[in-house]
Amino acid sequence: MSKVESIQEIKENKGKDLTVVGTYKPVSLSQKSGTEVHSGHYKIEVNDTLSIVLLPPYNPESKRPSDEVQKFEGKRVKVNGTISDKTYMEPPFIGKEPLTLSLPCFTEIKSIELE
């Protein structure tokens, strides 16, 4: 398991289990500036240039459970899983390019624990 701190490392390790250490924070996935509303999605803020969303928003598990949020929000955590260099806003379909955001996103989370 490689510990990543940059988007380049995510791209170089596509499909591999990776470990990220950062702060568990709410994220707004609105594409329009000024319309940020928290909808239950969270990210791991690794540093000033890298934040990683916890699962794509079309996945029902992307809205994090309240017990997890109470335990981790605002704290340093270590997350292990598979990361995409983009956040897919809808599931991929054959013949149709899904809407994406240029934010990295966990596609699978194996563990989240306090750092």
C-alpha cells in the first residue's frame, strides 16, 4: 500500500490500493460557484493541493453514516482503498461519457481510522 500525497501519484498507481492521510471534511460537489450546499458527502484533505472525495456521489454509500461523521469529522484520518483521478458524478455507461469533476475520488474504501 503506497501512501499518496499528489494527483500524479494517484495517476501512477491507478487500480492499486493506496493509503491517504489527511483531515476528514465535508465537501460540496456543486459545479456552480456560490451554490455550495453540504449534502452528506465528505473528502479527505491531504494538503493544500490535494483533496480526495469519499466515493462517487451516485454510490448510495457516498453519503457517509452519521456515526462515522461524528467519529472522524475535522480529525486526521488514514484511509485505505482504490482512488480514481476524477470524481464520476454518474455511473459509466457503454457509449456515453459520464459527467466528471476534476477531483480525485475513492472508488472503494477498505478502511478509515484515526491517524
